[in-house]
Amino acid sequence: MKKGALIGCGFFAQNHMHAWADVEGAAITALCDRDENRLKETAGRFGVERTYTDADELLKSEELDFVDIATTVLTHRRLVERAAGSNVHIICQKPFADTMADARAMTDAAADAGVTLMVHENFRWQSAIHAAKAELDKGAIGTPFWGRVSFRSAYDVYSGQPYLATDERFIIQDLGIHILDIARFLFGDARTISASTKRVNPAIWAEDVATMMLVHKSGVTSVVDCSYASRLSRESFPESLLEVDGSEGTLRLMPGYRLVVHNASGTRELDVSPPLLSWAERPWHNIQESVYNIQRHFIDCLNASGAPETSGLDNLKTLELVEAAYLSAAGNSRTIKLDTA
């Protein structure tokens, strides 16, 4: 049994706790949060007796195999470096870091300590996305040459996470990072990126619309688009939609988790709806299921001494896309060549 502690008991961390309760071979034995009321409420909800308001005290007092860091981005470097210094494995919420320098410092700290560092980049772990990836991998549409990964909504994300309305960066850093990671997952790493952004909602500080174009090493050109200002006749939040054109056919992940694959053999439509876990609720159930999937993968990696799919090192490439997208948007959508290309 791997013993872990959750650091940060906020809005999304409740999903982490529910998922950990379902992951075989792991248990959260301690909690930490600077907000005593939030800490007490989470401890009572999940029956965790050992609680701390200081992460250093937690790491000194508990015998842990891992920590799950579910705090805001500006706290991540300090917490990751403290955990690595305590020889504790780490799973860290996205966005992983506020700067590339911080991200590299954290991956270096984990490598120097010999501990596993995984980023909780959960959108790519949704079962519908994995179903689409499986079709591409088996050659259902031949060789992909164009793709689109899209997330467009007018859902009120600010009520549950009010800091999103006041951060200096918004949709690319908070949501686009997931959609860019899906593009990497499906089409491989990118050589170049160009981006444009816009603020539509006058009540928020930063951008709520972003459109990005990537040219991948695989030869695929992809469009990644995100919006929290799109008022649709049918709200599809929080679904990510896909379009992929290949040499032998096309693939579409449509609203309602309908996966349509067309090739010379005809057209197949698959229902790739995520399971509704006992603690999940619509419409969040696809994201909640992916939280379970990624945490299970983390424990599997610890047991097998293997590198996680979304390791800290791998996430540097996704973060580089985020930084390059902001640089491109600030420079009138100029094309940015990726350092890792």
C-alpha cells in the first residue's frame, strides 16, 4: 500500500480525494491546507485524521510514499522541491509551473533526488480521447495529415474558481494547456506554433478565447482552439471535440461522446461515453473519470519503477507550447519555432 498526502484541499482537489479512494494500492493518510476550515471540511468528508496547515511540518512528521500537490501554480516549485528533498514521489496539478525556469528546476530536483514526478495533465486521460487515439494507432484512417482539437463553451467556470477571472493569464494557461497536450498526444511533438487571443468577457482580466496552429514533426498540421465565450445552442462543456483527416479516411469526436470513423469500408459510429463513477456528477464525469485514470497510472508507475506518461520532463514540452503561444499572440500571431523541435 502506497501512503500519500494531499496538499491543497480546494475545489478540484475534492475530485482527487474521491479518485484516490478508488485507486487500489494507495491511500491518502494525511491532508495539508493553509485554510483551516477547508482542511477540516475535507478531512471530515473523507475520514482523514492527520491534518496539517504547514507542508514542511507534514513532510517532517509523516512517513509517505508520495504527495499529491493540488495547489495553485505559484506554490508548486517550493512544494515540489521540499517533497523531492524528503525523497517522496510527487504528482503535481497543472499548470505545472509559472515559468520554464521553475519547471526545469522542479524536474531537476526530482531527478537529483531519484523520485518520480508526474503532472496531473488529466484531459488526455479521458476515455473518449483514448478511444480516438486507439483508432488512429490501428490505422483506421491511414496516415493523419490534419487535425483539430476544440473546446468551446460559455460555461461559468468563474463561480467555482474565481481566481480565473483575475489571473494575468487565463484560457491558454488554464484550459489550452490541456488541449495542446491532447494535440501532442494524438499527433506528436510540434515544430512550430502560431496563436491569436482575445478577451470577450469584459468582467475578466485576461484572454478567454485562443486559436493556435501547430505544425507537428509527424507532418500533421493541427488547429487548437479554446473559448469560454461561445454561447452555443447546445452546451457541450466539458467535452473536447476532435476532427482528424487521414490519407484513408476521417475521424470525428462529436458532442455527446459520439466517435465517427469513416474510411473505404464505410462509416462506424461508436458511443465512447465515460463511465459515471459512483462519486461523479454530470457534466463533470469525463474529467472526474480521467482523474481516477491518471492517479491509477501514477501508482502503477511507482509499483513498476517506470516513468509516467505525463512526467515532469514530458510536460516541459507542453509548457513550452503554452509559453510560445503567448509569445506568438503578443507578436501579432508570428510563427514561433519550438526549442525542442
